[in-house]
Amino acid sequence: MASLQIPLDGRLTSQNILSGPLNGQEVMYIVSPGTAAAGNSYQVTTDVLAAFFTAYQFLNTEIITAGATVISPYLVQTTDTRILFNKTLSSPSYATFPLAASMQYDQPVLIKDYKGDAATNNITISFTNGELCDGLSQVIINDAYGWVTVNPYPSGGGGWYLT
């Protein structure tokens, strides 16, 4: 079985698809790319791996490939934690955040120009119901491969802040 790849910061970015039913005795090898050359690997049962995914449900990446227009922006989901704009067409993009208090995870949301054309095709981020982000009604990514991290104020404080 191939290894489950984990970057140095510990986030799981891909997982293997197993064929056939699980019987609880399976062992998966997890190899960190930073130490794979040294032969360091860890055996983890599927029960432990399932517990990891249960504990870190917020590891969720959305890849936007279609144009998100000003009329029909990408509506950020309450479970999103990473949004990558990798559009097939060159056009400005738009994303609208829900109310900060509605976010299911008390985690920042990364928005990134994955395609690398935000210098000419900006990504405009807006907020619902008059909420602001550090006093701004919109945040604009206008650098190629640029990104921002937007955080809901703790305890449903009614807005957003950048880190």
C-alpha cells in the first residue's frame, strides 16, 4: 500500500483509497516527506487514522475552477478552511463570507490565488450582513499567488480579522 503523505506542518493533504471492506486489522504507513529519505515511518491502524479525521474535521480545501462573478460569487461554506482559486478562465473572482458566528470551526480560512493571475484578475472578498474584516467591507487579493487568512472573531464576536 502506498504511503499517506503528510507535509512537515502535519496537515493531511491526501489519503489512499482502500479496495475492499476494512476488517479493523489494517495497518497504514504514514511517512513525513521531511524524513522519508531517512526511512522514518510510522505504523497507524485504521482506527487511529479514523480518530484523527474525526478530531480534525476542519481540514477542508475547496478548489474553485469556475469563474466566481460579482453576480454569482463563491459562497464560503461554514466548514471551509482553505479556498484556492485556480480558474480555467482569466477573470476577476469574488467570494462572500457567511456570518462569522455561523462558522462551524473556530479556525482561520485561507483564500489563495492558486492560478497566479490575481495581479490582473483580482479576488474580491466580501462579508455578509454588514460584517467587517478589520474595519473593511471588502478585502482584495491583487498580487499573483497572493493570499489572505480571514479569522472569525472568537465567541461569535460579530466580524472578521486578518492574520
